[in-house]
Amino acid sequence: MFNTVPDPIPARMRGVNRAEVCDANFQEFVRGWRGTPRPAPRDDEPVLPGSALDARGFRELFESQLVSRHLDLMARVLRVQNKVFYTIGSSGHEGNAMVARLARHTDPAFLHYRSGAFMAERFRKLPGMDPVMDSALSFAASAEDPASGGRHKVWGSKPLWVLPQTSTIASHLPKAFGTAIAIEQGRRIGHALPVPEDSIVLCSFGDASSNHATAQTAFNAAAWTAYQKLPAPVLFVCEDNGIGISVKTPDGWVARNFAHRRDLDYFQADGLDLAAGYADVQRAVEHCRRTRRPTFLHLRTTRIMGHAGTDFEIEWRSLAELCAVEATDPLLRSAAIALESGLYTREQLLDQYETIRARCFAAAEEADRRPKLTSLAEVVAPLAPYTPDAVRAEARRAPGPAARVQAFGSEAKLPERLGRRHLALQINAALHDLFAKYPEALLFGEDVAQKGGVYTITKGLYRAFGPRRVFNTLLDETIILGLAQGYANMGLLPLPEIQYLAYFHNACDQIRGEAASLQFFSNGQYRNPMVMRIASLGYQRGFGGHFHNDNSITALRDIPGLVVGCPSRGDDAATMLRTLMALAKVDGRVCAFLEPIALYMTKDLHEPGDGGWLTEYPAPDVAMDLGEERVYDADATDLVVFTFGNGVPMSLRAARTIQARHGWRVRVVDLRWLVPLNEAAIVRHASECARILVVDEGRRSAGVGEGIITAIAEGGYRARPFRRVVGADTFTPLAGAAFLVIPSEADIVAAADALAADGG
């Protein structure tokens, strides 16, 4: 029946891949149906005998399926006219509308890209919303798109709690799991959740994506949680169409892989048949909500019309195979149910089909006329919001005196009364202060609770604030950052710890592709505020190698919207942390706080016992402005050294030697903020000094030093004599060999000697 395209078909559908075939198949099926209809059921009666789906529910689900299908058909037609910019469709997956119907609109949803019917059905949950026009605006990349403001075709809606997702395969599963955990965590600490306390989290993905390492880590973490009898109300919806672009999933693989996991409760449903599949979907949703256990719904789907408009399946699949797949189109089964139940005649069904087609095309044509993003300022507006006055006020807002005394144990133990102390202790004190200030703050990671972290930075927080706010996770950086996003989604203020900078690379996409992109792709409607603490950089003696002395921050520097701070001394660490937390709280920013491991316990600067690197704890109402540098010997004009982290005390020591050797007074500028760089300050200091030296403990390629030099050159001071002291482009070896690849004080002095030899 489905091998050829019958005439007549709409002229605009001709030549649009296999879309015209699927379009014609539906019409041919309806016209050719010769069954005997039943007496039409009432709205509250089963659509077919024995079905859990009533007639009214079927009609609405079927309409959602038709909306999704015609959005796909519209996209294929109008893409070639440059009126639509996205053609990954939902055809064959329309059964996911059942999940939307059976869940609530306050159940946060993280959807993959074949979710058109889910969205159409979820729009019913709130009156006055139009899934067709909203979707058309997104397809057209209109600035009026209510999901992303024209930045991407995403399924998203703030009022419907659908958080926009990027297309990175499976990267949304960890944060979906994290959001489920956050619902329970928020309730336990008395936090006012933005959704009902019995909400569940929905997360859909394809069968091919289920094999991805990022998906597997989410499944493992969910099972790890359930094994300990802790709630994790996430419904993983695997929409199994049997293929990933062109790679087929082995028959039975998904069921074999997931049906018998003891702490991941498995349900199976037929997403190709609304009447048959509804009860099974209902059981899965109700089970997840009632038991609060992670639940896996294996939803049978198919994929027709190819992966996207550019996927000409006829080039790599046989015609017979394509026809067999197209015969499983769920809309054909829905049409059969509609006719067999007596709810529709053939004429009524075809009329509704064409009415929805016309509605989708009319919306698309209207969307094409709506405004587009036309300036860079419009594009980047939601990427990195910054309200300096509000952030400054929040950073300087001190916690209440009683809360501080309780956090530290007594008046006598307040850190400002304990004299000069090293970096590690000042970070620890700042964290206590921040937890007293923000009852919604959570700190978590590997070994951070009872042990207090590898370097005891979090020591005492577990005892002071309890296991509901300070806790250990499983050893999985991807899940740590997925949890952080989930907590942020529920209005909490997470401080995840990544144990070493090298470990961040294991999970980088959770920040690059997910957390830092959310404000951008949701047009500022959703945000992932967090302060990610990372023990970082090199110069540890007697310990390490690359995995504990990673000096590469390149992976952080190029993440749009991320804030990266790196203090070199204790008082700066405290005031910087206050500002980072304020940036997260006020502007929803994703922040990274790089803690130089080698300086944690450093007490002396020039001579043993001089205490030159100990600092007083700053009063709790003092904070550092974003971008604010610290300057040593600000009146010096012979040489300026730009540096950060471990480079600061090294440069200060080298400055003495340089002055003794060349008579130059040396200005040392501790940048402190590495992303964004304060280019104006860099240019100002460069303009005031005769010579320039950049000391960057990172690698030569793509390091912070390149950004400093670029700022100086673009500021018009490229003619100044300068040198750059940087690490080698290599991984850090073990033991003493490590100091052969990272800068030293001798290297800084040698660079100054070279400037002098050049006549600088």
C-alpha cells in the first residue's frame, strides 16, 4: 500500500525527501479504510474496549500527534525556502504525547529533539498557550520565540517547566537526575521549592543515546542512590526507534540492558499505539511519583522521514525497508483507532488533518515575518548578565552575627579574631561565613564531608551545617556537576567541588554544553547559578604528576559566560568567594573558583619564618569587585609583571632580585580574575610602565598569557619591550621533573635580564 506516492498530493510536498510519502500514506490509509466502526464512546468511556485511554483523551492526544506531524512536514517544505532552520523531526515518536498527558506541567522536563507531540500535549495543561505558533517562531529563529528568543530551535517553556536542551548526545541526563535529587534535598532542608514536593522529573532520549557514557553515568548514579534507599524521582524515557542516524540498535538490546537492573525500575510501553500503550505509560509515571524511585520507561517508537531533512535515507536503506518502517507510522494506528471507535468518519479525519496542516503553515508564514536577531548585542544579551551594583551590595551583605557565632562555635573563634592565617584556613572560614549567610547553599563532592576534603579545606562544615547541606557524592565528576545544575534548577545555591583541575576535563561538557549555555538558550528564563571550587595548578612538592598538578585552564577560558577567579592569598580568597556567590545569587552566573594547591599552606614569602604570605581575615562585609586586580608597588614604572596564582609570590620574590640587579622598581599586578580578563586594567598598567613581563604558570599555547598580550597589543602598546614566562606545552611529570616544565623565579629574572640586554 505504501510503496508509491499516489496523486494527487499537495504540490508543495513534492520532492521533500520521504516526507511526501508519509503524508500521502496517511491520506491513502484513511480513504482506503473499510472497517466497521463501533458506536462512538462517550468522553469518559474507553476509546476501545479494554483500553485505559478514554475517548476525550484519545481525541486530544491524536490532535497533539497531528500537530507534531504537520510541524515536521512544514519544516521540510519551508526549509528549502529559507523560512525554517531546523528539520530534525518527531515523526514516529508521536506516542510521547502520552507521557506529557500523564505527567504534570510542574514536573520538570528535559527533552530530546523528537518531542513535538509531547510539547503539543503539554501545552494543554495551561490555558491560552499555542503550541503551533510558539513552535513556528522557534523553527523560524524569530526573536519572538518564547523558548530561546531565536537563538536555537529548542523545545522549552518556562510556564510549562520544560528546560531547553542543547543537542549534545545524552548530556541532559545527569542534570535531570540532579533535579530529581534536588526536589528531595530542598524538601529536607526546608527550602521553598518552585515546584510541588511530589513532582517527578522527566528525561527523554533515544535508544542510541542510552549507550553514551554520559547517559550511563546518570543511570548508575540513579541506581546508586536507590540502592541506599534514597529518593530519586526521575523518569528516564527511552524512545526506542531502533536506529541512531544510520546505525541500527541491535534488536532487543535496550530491554536486555535495562530490564533487569535491580535499582532502576523498568517499564515497557507501546508508543505506536495510544489505546494499547496508555496504561503502561500510566503505570510508569504513577510508580515513579509514588515510590520516588528512578524509573526507566522503554517506549517503543519508530523513525520516519529520516534523521533530519538532510538525511536521504533512500541512499542507504532499501526501498523495501523504508516502506516497512513507514507502515509502522503511529499516525496510521491512531487513524485506525479513530475510525474503528466511531469517533471520526473518514471525511472528518481528513478534514482535521488538512485543517491542522493549514494552521501549521499559516503559523510558519507568520513567524517568518516576525523580527529576527539582528545585532551581536541582541544575541549575547542573556549569556552573561551582570548587574554590578546589585552584585556589589549582595557580596557585601554580611551574615547575621548570631548565625556567624553559631557557624564558628563562639565569638572567640570568629576568624577575624584569629590573626594572620594561610590561604586554606581563610577559604575554610569564608565557606563557613557563606553557609551562615545562605541557608540554601550546599557543598558536595568527593571526600568533602567528614574528611573535609583532600586538603581539609572543607573541614568542620559537615559538623557545623549537617549532612543535608554538606555531603559526599560518588566519585563521578559528571554527576557532581549534574547535581549542581539540578540544585540550581530548584533554587538552591550549589558549591560543587572538583577534587583536581585535571578531573574537570572528565566532565567539562556539563559546564560548557549545559550549565553555561542555559541562560543563553532559554533567553534568560532559566539559569544555573553555582560556584564550582577546583583545587588547581602546579608546584606541589613531593606529590602529583599531571593529574594533581594540572596547569591548563584553557578548557575554562573559552566557555562563554563562565566567570573564573583565582586568588593567590587568603584575604583575596575570602572576598572573591563572596563576590562569586553574589554573582551566582543575583545574576545566575556559573562560576569557577581555582584554588592554587601549592599556596594552601604557604606562610612565608621571602625568608623562612617571615609570615609574609599570611593575611588577616577580611570583615564579612568586605568583598572584591569582579575584575578588580591587586597591585604591589603601584608607583613602580620600570617594569610591570602581570601574573596570577602561584606566579604572584614568585614574581614578588623575583622583583627583589631584578631591582638589585638592574635598579628597576617592579610593579606586580595580580589579575585575580582570569575570565573575563580586565583588559582595561591591563592596558592601563602597561601604559604606565616602560617594560612588560607576563608570568603565566599555564601552558604556552592558549594560556592566560595570550589574552594578556592580546589586550596590550590591541590597547596600542605593542611596541613596549615585553617577555612572556610560561609553562611548556606538555603534561606535568612526576617528582622534581615537574619543575622543569613550569615557570620558576629564575625564569622570571632571566626574562628581565633579556629585556635589559635588548636595551629595554
